[in-house]
Amino acid sequence: MILEHVDIRILPGRQAEFEAAMERGLRTVHTRAKGMRSYQLHKCVESPERYVMQISWERVEDHMVGYRQSPLSPEFRAIVERYFAQPPVMEHFDLVVQGEGKA
């Protein structure tokens, strides 16, 4: 499994609109992509215009080729990119250690 990690900065005061657009885009577009396993969107506590999106993919190629080179990528961007203050920063990660804490 590969984790896509995207650091997103949005325009001030657009949080509610952005969150609704991201939820709609992730639910209606990303879920149609081959190899997409799950997604999460996190809002920064200290910087309310900063978000981190994490998407789990079967393989890097599922994201970089199957999704990015398909009509799904521009479809998703059309829903969310109007809220970006700057281009998002995206990277892929392999899991090396996993654990759970005590609740």
C-alpha cells in the first residue's frame, strides 16, 4: 500500500466551502479510481487555512498513471482548485512501522 500525502493551503475564510467541495470530490471522483483504498482530510489546528489530504493506493502507478492520466484528475481539480492559495505539495510514502496507542 502507498500513502499519498498532500499539503494544501487554501484562501482565507473559505474553509466550509473547501471542506464541502473536498468531501464531494473525494466521494464522487476518487472512489471511482482503480487502486484507491481510502481517503482522509485533516484540518490544521494552528493554521486554519492548511489541510492535509491522505489517500491510500494499492500502488504508486494506480495514482500517478491510472488516476493522474485519466479524466478523473481534471474532474477532481475542477471541483477543488478554486480554493487553493498555492499549488498543493504532494508526495508518496511506504509504510515502514505501524502500531496503536492505548485509549
